[in-house]
Amino acid sequence: MPDGPLLELRHLKMIRAIAMHGRVTDAAEALGVTPSALSHRIKEAERRLDVVLFTRMHKRLRMTPAADYLADTAERVLSEMDRAEQDVRRMDRGAEHVVRIAVEAYSSYHWLPGFTSYLRTHLPGVDLQVMASAGREPIQALTNRHVDLIVVSGEAVPFGTCPIALFRDELLFIMPPNHRHAGKAFIDGVDIEGEEFITYTKTPEPDREFARLFRPTESYPRWTATVELPEAIVELVAAGQGSSVLAGWAVRPAIEAGRIVGARVGKDGIEVPWQVLMRTEDEDNGPIMDVGQALATWSNIEGGFG
């Protein structure tokens, strides 16, 4: 039996392509090979492993559990290789270290230019890479090493992570400028009743609007839609198609531009802590810890991300 791995890089790319496209013709086109060549590659991989990876169902390929497992592994391996190549190119341009960062749920990066300017002054050898797609599954992205730092809300510290506190930010009820409640300083339970409401998650979270406003007053809005991208929610609200509750720092640019109006959630407001997480194993990793601490220092100077 060979000392090295049975599968080659081309086999991993093949498995990933089939997982993505399902059909041999589509996967072959994505890989830039003929369907016949891809079929031979499938047979070769199955022969080397001595397992069945795919079964045919009509014109599609059905993946066996072995293929599903390899597809997950291939995604991690190929993504890591791609990132390694990008890092090497960045290092060739003078960066000594590349640190990847993302923000939970939100894709609002109006704060980024200010922080990168601060970073260039205080950590000139570090290049910051934003991984926006990692925000949907932040902890998984951190665990899978897709990112090095993830900015999240709340105080929970998942197993295997190390936190650095950043700032506290108030949730805001947002509405179009012509909304009937636009002049109010805060929105109470009675104001929410029957309101057309857009949310990015219907999963109740402690110390958020569900637990602090809706449930205590037994006043609930009329759920209009669930939109996973908060920035898209802002656009819908600005167009008069509903209201929402989002992080103040994320919606402040739209408020300042006069596109939407914001109000406190409840008379006392709801403040949410934000922190940056890294893997525990990277606590002693100079560049990653340095960027996390720099983000905390900078956000303290700026008063958050607003």
C-alpha cells in the first residue's frame, strides 16, 4: 500500500465540484474538463479508495456518506490552500502576517477604513483580510480556521475561544422617516403591537427585544419577513416596507443620511455588549492577539463602531 495519501488534489477538486453541481456535465464544465475525463477520475478515486463514492440517480450523481465526508474535508483543505496562496502573495508585497476578521451577522464595514488606518500606524507588518461570508456561522468559521478573529454580540464565550471586550452598543428600533412613530424618543410594547416587522432571526435571544420588550408586555409585531442580511433590512425599512430592531452602530450611517429614523427600544433602552473572539490556541499568537487588542483599543477611542 502506498505510503502517501491515496487521493490527489485533482480528486478533491472533483469531489467538491460534484457536491456543488450534482451533475457530471456541470461539474466537468466547472473544472474545465470533459464529462468523460471526469467519469474516469471518479472511477480512479473509487478504485484507489476501494469504496463507492457516487451512485447514479437519473442524470444526477448521488453522493454516498463517504463522498459527503470527503466533500467536507475537500472544502476545508482547498479553502485553506487558497487562503495560503493569497497570504503568500500578500507577504510578497511586504505583509509579514495576515489576520482574517469577520463580524457576526452584519456586513456593515463603515468602521473599517478608520481601523485599518490605525492598524497601519500601530502594526505596520500586519495585513487585515475581511471575510464577510464568515459572519453567518461565526463560531464555526473560527473553529474551522476560516477566520482568526470574529466580532460577536453578547457575553457568551464558546468553548475553545478567548474573548476581548470591545464596547457596548444600544439596539435601535428603525423605521422610515414618515412612520407614525418617527417623532418618538423610544418605542414601547404598545407601539409594537401589529407593527410590520422585519427580522434577521426569529430565535429569541436573552437581553434583546424579544425578552425585554415583546414578551414582558405580551405585545408582538406582525412578522412581515425574515431577511438574513441586516443591510437588506435597512433598505426595506427605508422603502417603507416595515420596521426592525438592529444594532445601533450598524444602522447609524443610514440614520445620519436621513434614510431611516431610529428610536430606543423601550424607555430604558437595550444595550448589547460586543466582543472579539479568537481561538484559545491563538492566545499566544502574536499577530492575532495584537490585532484583537488593537481593535479593542481603537474602538474604545472611537466609542465603538459608530
